[in-house]
Amino acid sequence: MNYKEIMELTEWLEKSSFTAYSLTINGVSLSVSKQQAAQQPIGHITSMPAAMPAPMPIVVSQQNSVETESAKPAVVNKTAEGHIVRSPIVGTYYESSSPENPAFVKVGQKVKKGDVLCILEAMKIMNEITSDVDGTVLEIFASNGDMAEARMPLFRIDV
């Protein structure tokens, strides 16, 4: 099963009245379900096509039970202290594009909508997580090289 086939299946699910499906082909199990409507997008993953269907979690398992999610926007929750930017996917958190480069953002730094906050590596693909709000970074919840879980808080931004 390749990326194109998975995307075709997710597009089909989005257009259908189904809320979830599971499929096994040649030892690869794929479970897809629609995302809850309560979450609101705040950013985008720049390595994915702009015309992505609505976000849907995808779990792919094969021998070693590899788990991932389709590319979907990060989620912002407005709290009294600011916006929480959450990880849109499972992956490795990187604060910069390479070890020699400075971090994209630091606590106290002002960010604008579209600024890169971090990179999440998932399945050897580097996904830039960008801000969808203007504000000041109040807190960074992950450290360089940490494993980020889906919907895990990454940043708190004061708007």
C-alpha cells in the first residue's frame, strides 16, 4: 500500500457517510476514522499538498506495529494563558533544521502567523509546524530529539 492509495481511501472516507473503516492488504493493516469536529486548525504542515482532504487519523501497523497519523493541521486550544499548539502527528521533535542551526523559536520570542515553530520527523519526512497566530512564545513543552505524540502540547503562545 502506497501513499497515493492511502490518500485515495481517506478522500473516499471524507466524502462518505462512514466515520471509520479498517482494511488489511498484504499484511498491512490500515484503520482510518474521521477527526472530531471540536478541534480547530492553527497551522499547516508544509511538506504535504495544499489540497489535502479534511484531517483524519490513520493507524498503519505491520510486524512492528508502526503508528502514525495523516498530515493534518496542528490544533490550538485557547486558554486563559494563551494558545496551545499541539503536535498534529506522531514524530521526533526538532527545534532547528540541523544541529548547527539555532532553534526556530525560543521562550520570549515574538512569532508571526506562518513562522516555523519546529520540525516533526515522521517516517523520514521532515514536517515544518508553523504558527497560525501572532504572539509571544511563553513555553516550549518538548526538547530537541523528544518523541512527540499526536495532540501533545508543543508550545504555549500568548496572543
